[in-house]
Amino acid sequence: MIKHYIAIIWCLAFWGGLITGKSVLAGEWNDKPVMCEMKDIALKAIRDKGEILLISGVQSTKVRSGGGLAQYPVHLPLQIYVNLETKTYTIIEDHPTYESVCIISYGDDFSSILLDTM
């Protein structure tokens, strides 16, 4: 009996996606407000909090274009700064062509399994 309900749900999800052009089982892009600032000003504020660069990488992320979100993601440097004494942190993405950074997240009580084992 449960197999029939599951089959019905999957059929409805398929037809709903086919009719609307969107999958009802897929995630969706949301707008999350981020603060952006000129790179030198933002990095000075991070240094003033005593945070040091702990982790860096290159992220694939969606950005805005003239008509909304760009079709393809761009690859931007991502950096995580941490004050190991006060446990504050800041996560930024770097936009080198604009000489600016956007603060993705900041907060308190940073912890890391890697740091805890050292």
C-alpha cells in the first residue's frame, strides 16, 4: 500500500515539474543579504578584530547579472579568518575585478575539529 502512495507522490512531482518547468524536489536560489566593502577597508576591520587567515579556497558561486542571476557560476576566492583566542570569525568572498570583498558570515564561538586535535 505504501508503495502506491510513493508512486503517486513521484508521479505528481514529475508532472508538477514538467508543467511548471521547475522540479518540486529541487532546491531554489534565495537572496541572502551580504555586506560588501572595498578590500583594504574590510581587511583592516578583520585585522583590528585580531583575526588571522586560517582557511582559503576557490568557490563556485552564482552572481548577479543584468537580468538576475548569471547562468553560469563564477570562481571566486573564499577566505576564513579566525581569532583563535576570542573565537570570533569572518568568512569573505573576494571580488578581485572590483577590488572588493563580501562578508558571507561573521560571528562567535568558532570551533574546528582540526584545531581541537592540535
